[in-house]
Amino acid sequence: MTRNAVELLSRLIATPSVSRNEENTAAILAEYLSEAGCEVERIYNNVIARSADWREELPVLMLNSHHDTVPPAASYTRDPYAPELIDGRLYGLGSNDAGASLVSIVETFGNVHRMQLPFNILLVLSAEEECSGEKGFRGIYPQLGRIDAGIVGEPTGLQAAVGERGLVVLDCVSHGVSGHAARREGVNALYAAVDDIEKLRNLSFPRVSGLLGDISVNVTMIQAGTRHNVIPDECRWVVDIRTTDVMTNEEVVEYIRTAIPETEVIPRSTRIRASTIADNHPLVIAAKSLGASVFVSPTTSDMALMPFPTLKIGPGESSRSHSADEFVKISEISDGIKFYTDLIKNIRF
């Protein structure tokens, strides 16, 4: 099993699949599953399969990971698309994020999809995860049917991520009146922005999540002015907000608008929502029974797009993701296949 998974991952590494350009890796995965005797469906560049003995009356467990990658970092010292196996490590773009989880889930599905389980298994190998694209999971979710719970394969060191914060990015515009700096004319939009930034710096939200903590607000970019002697009449600035499960993203945006009413506040998107799963959910209980510890993930994933309980867990380490000379250990893939297989056998819905 591990050998097959490593060979599949090597083929995927050698096939560029930057988000929105995953046609070829989708074809590889569809062919691989078909040759293993699975009935495969492809929607855009997402590859889907279902357990052989599908029964409509049973709950549905989704196994998910993604096969797209970010572009290779400029500091790579080796060819990102040339898989290299050195001292028990497989190097290449996407090997860790999320190739190791992906091939471990594929092999696990091959192990269990013909078993008589008390639930159905839906395999979803998704595209456009790295860009939260419209033809990734969010684009196909309405076509997938009932899903009761999901396992999301991402590099977590096989520890169970029971929550992750949501993300809202705000484009803010503060207004003023232009004038000559020497005569102290006009109204300085930059000063107006500074005043509002200070308000956000000290802003407290009315509720705090027991699992995810406080909502965090950080101003990360600012731009104003055209000449040294002209009072700026406009200042544009960007706010990064990490949301939690106690307020919706839309509620957070409105709360901020109330705090700084003179400034335009425009969210780029509100779809990346906080995710949590209850400590007594069968997925969490099963993961803990196998020795997994639970934690809150600092990174976002397709969990944010899934309106059902999900557990994020997989082989590899998050610290290697999006880094130059990315790699995964072969032992991690082997451990991942065993863990996923044992996890499915231990789930009691």
C-alpha cells in the first residue's frame, strides 16, 4: 500500500497542478481509482467516488483532501516538479501539502470502500483549495448530496484539528479634503485613518469563543498621498480579521462598521468561516481512541466551506507547507494510511 501511494504521489508531483490548473492531476487520480475498481465521477477538476455498497438509509462520511498546489517558492534549490526520494524523504511541490494526505486517503478508500460499514463513504479529491476557488469544493458541494461528517486531509502530524478560525479581509477607505500642506488646508484622510485604526486596535467584541478564543483584528496594509506637499483626500488600508464560531462573519463586519462609521468598509468575501467540532462527536472520540491529541489549527482549509462536522487530520507537518524544498517522510505516508483505516473502523455514528 505504501509503495503504491508513494508511486502515485511521485506522479502527482511531476504533474504541475497550481490552483485552477489541475486537469492533469485530476486525470491521474480518476484513472488510478478506476483501475482499482471504483466508479469515478469528475466535476470540473474534482474527483469523486462512493463506497461500493451504498445504502441511502445510512449516514455519509466524506473523505476529502486536495490535489492543487500553490506556485513553487522562488527559493527552491531543486526542481519542484522532479520527485526525489532521498533518505526516506520524498521531495517535491505538494508532497506535504496535501499530497501525503491525499494519497493516504486514496489508499484508505481502496482498503475500505467494499467493507460492510455502518455508514457510506464519499471520497472527494478536490481542486482549487489553495485559492478557495469557485470550481473547487464550494462549487461542487450542492451536487454531492447528503454528508453527515467529514475527514479533511491536511498535514497536521496526525493530530486532530477540532477547529480553525475563519478569515475576513476588509478593504477600508478613509476620506478627507485635499489642500496645500504649507497652508494647513484640507482634511487629512491619513489622520482619519490613523484614528480609526487606533479604534480597531483597542476594539473588543461582545463574545469570546470557548474553543477559538478572541476574534483578532490586524491592520496589515496602508496607502495614502500623491505628493509631499498635498494633504491626502483618501487613505486606503487593509484589515485581516480571524473570526470565531460565536459571531458570523457578516456580524463581525457590521460590528466594525458601527465602530468606524465614517470609513468605507468593504469585505472581499465572508465565505471563509470558522469551523468547530464538538468534543463528543464520533470523529473526535475515534481519533482520541487512536492516541491523537486535539488542537486548534492556525491555518484555514476547505473546512471553512463545509456546513457539517469535520475533523482536519493528516500526515506531514504544517510547517513544511508552502515552503521551498517541500518534502514528506515515507514513514508518514505509511502511518497516515494505517491511521485513516483504523479511524474509519473505530467510528461509531
